[in-house]
Amino acid sequence: MKITSSEFVISNTDYKLCPAPDKPEYAFIGRSNVGKSSLINMLTDKNKLAKTSGKPGKTQLINHFLINKSWFLVDLPGYGWAQVSKEMKQKWDVMTKNYLGQRENLYNVFVLIDSRIPPQKIDIEFLNWLGEFQIPFSIIFTKADKPNNSKIQANIATFKNELKKYWEEIPPTFVTSSANKIGQKEILEYIGQINESV
């Protein structure tokens, strides 16, 4: 699949105010500063579709982008550390989990994991939460600018082994680099396959 059009539609704090649930949606989420906005811009070939920042916590709302006039890419606030108050983090958490648990046209959640660091407890806990509520998800390992680097390969293998402690089968995984456009084709083909099946 090739993206020929992408446009920002609306931002919300409540899933009930999101666009009519008449198109497939694919949500992107990860720890703060995992490279989510850069990945979204890479996938859509638009440098400024999603706002990037060196400061964690830039995304604070449920952001809908209409892709090819036929499906929505949804940019969600990151979880984990961000330079905001505890109360604000709790609001983001409730807002995000309400969306993930209640949005009827959500076909897949792409959970972003930093390939450069060892497995983080907060990532494993979030994936297990998705599994507990039977929310379909895939894993995107980000920042793999040198995917054959032994440290990156070791971190990815360790993460998968950690997941196997809780999961009989590992969900689909993708290795990406926003700088080098690694993984763009594979992720878009995966979304295209799901769209064709619904």
C-alpha cells in the first residue's frame, strides 16, 4: 500500500467525540520520547504531519489523521516519563485506555519500543494490559538506524524472550528507522492487508 493523501482531522480528549467509527483505525502509542511522531511522519512521507519534539510529552490528545480518505491513523499520548504533573499523567492514562478499550473500529494498536535499550517493565505491563482486554496489537521496534547492530539485535531478542514469559505466541513485530525509512513498506503492507480483510 502507498499513502497518497494524509491530513489532520481532529484532536480530542474523549473517544466519544472522535470521528464517526465508519473507517478502520490504527493507533500508535509508546513510552514518551520513543520516536512516535517521527515514525508517523516517516510512514506518511510528511515531515510535519505529527509534531516532533525533543521534550517528552508533546502529544497530549487523541489525534486523528485521515489516510487515503479510507482509514485513520491515530496518534496517542505516550505513557511513562514526561515533564508533566502526576495529575496530568493520570488524565492521559484514563483518556488513552478509554479510547483503546471502547473504540469499536480500532483494528490494531502499534506499540513502539526503543530498540536501543533493554526491555522496560512499563512496556511489558502495557502489552499485557492490551492482551488482558483482548485489544489487537503489534510491536514496532524504533530507532534501529543500524538494524544489524549486535546490541540492537540482542535487545530485540531479549524483549521477545521477556514477552514469552507471558505469551504463548508473540504478536507481529516490525523493526524501523525513521531516519532511514526502514520498516515503512512492511508496516503499510500490514495495514493494507487488514483493510482488505474487513
